[in-house]
Amino acid sequence: MGRILTRWRALINPTGRARATLRTVQPAHPVLQHPVLQVEPTDHCNLSCRMCAPHHQRWETVHGVPKGFLDPALWARVVDGLVADGVVFDHIIFQWLGDPSLHPALSELVGLAARSLAAQVGYLRVDTNGILLSGARMDALVDAVVGSSLPLLMVFTVDAHSPEVYADVKGSNSLALVRRNVRRLLRRRRQRGARVNVQIQFVVQPGNAHELAPFLSYWSDLLNCQGGSDWHDEIMFKRLSVGGGAVGQAQADALYETATAGVPTGRVGDVSVRRWERRPWQRDDGHDEQPRTACPGLWLTPVIRQDGHLLMCCADLHSELDLGDLSEHSFASLWQGRDATRQRLAHLDGRFEGVCKGCGGINWYSLSDARAEQARARGRALKLCE
């Protein structure tokens, strides 16, 4: 873990203090040493993006439980347990199936992690549409990480260049507000010398694929003007993920390849332009001939739901792989417990049941042989296998 943390802490910030930087936000190598924890501040959302079935279709519940907000006191207890058990993560993402900006105490959640988990986490990340992070709320979020050795990556899902296309794909006429809020963030981080990097995302989908060039031009100009070499800012073009590799994924991938074929990647001034190269799913409607392998999600993508339950996989929208309540159990006891180990062993034996049976298996991380053997060793220790 020391080498990972050194990577983030190597450079100098605008005030001359040691600062962290993010050279990539998708892992440079798809085999992670440590899991990526997703923490869901809320499963409410203020948009109805076409690519997001739960909110576009107005599901009454997202996970099969009432919608809600993560209790800061519960998150504090979870963090205390992570510290006590020495649990290590590559990074923590504050977002799952809602927008974290709706949580009134978002800066408090992030700040607690920044203060308490610096020795156990590479960096913190918030994924948001940015609509509600204006004025004092944006300032509070930046200030939450000032003084921490952990950098914060702010990911803004924008997905459009023109107001008309934004309204079409996002379901709201809020593009001008988002741009204003991002500019506020860029100014605030410079004023405070904060370790806050920015990624602007564009998920390619029907209705917006023609706007890649002006999108890139606008955001690269802004980030170069108001950012600079003291931070690592990115523009990321991403593939659309369709229902765990369901019908439509191959078509979405084809659109992505065509639309991004001419996008220049690499450095544009001080801004990094990146394409998400890996397909979202191991298997999909265009790649269903290959044999299914154990899904790395069961090892690498734990999720803390807004009510404090720990889930095994970020692709499990309906919470079938619910390991238990973190108000009653520690993360370590559940993540290495019987239910989690039993599910991993089933995958290693080629048995895919329940939600896993209809899923293509996440493809943005890979499962190492060492991690698979650790699961078998844990199974033997728990007398779940020989």
C-alpha cells in the first residue's frame, strides 16, 4: 500500500505544500491490489437520464428498499471499524445509484474519510451531476479535504455540449448551472491550494454522439485556463453500459467506437483526454460465445448502500448479494464472512446463480490468480470446501 500512497503524494501544490495527484482514474492495470469501495450517500436523484433505468423510468424504489440518505453517524461507525481492522481500499467512490449532491451532509461524509482513512485509501472520489453543488456547498466540499493527505477526484457527468442535447439526455435544462458550478470549484481549489482534481465525463449514447468535438473543445479550454499543471484534470469519454451486457450493448459499443474514432487522446495542454477502452461486461449480446469466468466484482466492488447494508457488487441493483447491516457487523467480518466466501467459491466453480446468472460480469477490473486462491483458502478455513 505504501507505493500506492506515494504515487498520490509526490508533487507540489500551489501553496508549496506536498500535494497528491491522480495520473489515472481508471486503473492503469486492470488487476487491482485492493478493492474499490462505493459508498451511496443517497439513492435519490434530481435527474432522469435516459441511460439510467431506475431514475428515467421513475422506479418507486431502486434497491427494493425505501429510498433514503446515509446516516453520518452510521458512516462514522463504519469508518471507525475500517480503521480498527486496517481495511485497505484502492479508492472510495461516494456515489452509486443516486446523486450524492442531494445529501445535505456530503462534505461531512467526505471530510470524515479524508481525516480518518489517509493511511488506508489511495484517494477519494465524488461522482455527481453537479447541479446542486453551488456556492457554499461547493466550498464546503473543497474545504473538507484541505489539510488531508488524500486527494479528492470530482467527477462531473455532463454528457452533452449544447443545452438542447443536455435536456434530451439528462432530462433537465441545467447545463449552464453545471458549468457555473464547475468554474466555482476550479476557483475555490486554487484559493485553498486544495488537492482536488476534476474529471468531466461524456457517456456516448444515442442523441449525443455528434457533440464530442465541441464538448472536448469547451472543457479543454476551460480546464487549461482555470486549472493548470498543479492539478491533474481529465476529460473522459465512456462507453454506455446496458443492463449487465443485455441486448443493446453491442450496438452501444459500435456507436462508441465510431463516435470516438477521431478523438485525440493524451495531453491537450495540461488536460488529459482519455477514452474508456475496455468493454463494460465480460459477456454481452455481441460477445456471448466466450466462457464465463468468475466476476471480479465479488472481490473488488463492495458497496455500502444508503441504509448501511454491505453489498458484494456494484452491478447488483436489487441487492440480492446483501451481506448484512454495518450497524450490527464490521465491514471485515462481512466481507470475509461465510456468505461472501460461498458466493465467490460458486463463481470459481463456474456456478452463476441469482443476479449473477443474468449478468455479463464486470470487465473493467480483472481477477488475479492470487485473489482466487485466497478465496479458496478462506473457504477451507470456514469449512465451505476441501
